[in-house]
Amino acid sequence: MSLQQIANSTNRGLETASNMKVGKTTLHPDGRRVKITNGQFLSNGRASNFWHWREVKKNGKLGKEETGYGW
């Protein structure tokens, strides 16, 4: 197995284990509930882990879009 194949396999495994999925509501590290609206764990087979999310307010409405790296 080549180093590239090992890296690709490792990245795919990390992607599968990640809680970050477009459309999912999850907890932000600061304790807020957020809905993932866009982003990706992998980009062209390489780790990106850059996301867009919006806070889910108590009334169910979404806050402004925020961006950053996944957790």
C-alpha cells in the first residue's frame, strides 16, 4: 500500500467519524446548538474540515451564519 493510499484511507476514516455533516444540528464547543449549513471534511481527498453553521435559537429560528474549522 502506498503512502497516498494510507493517507486517503486515514482521511476517509476521520471523515466518517466526524460529527460535522451538512444539515446536522450539533453542539458547538461553546455550548450552543448549531445547524451545519455548508462545508466539507475533505476537499480533493485532503483534510479541509471547514464549515458554515447557524445557531439554533430557543424559538427554532436560525441565527447569522458563522464559519470556521470543525471540532
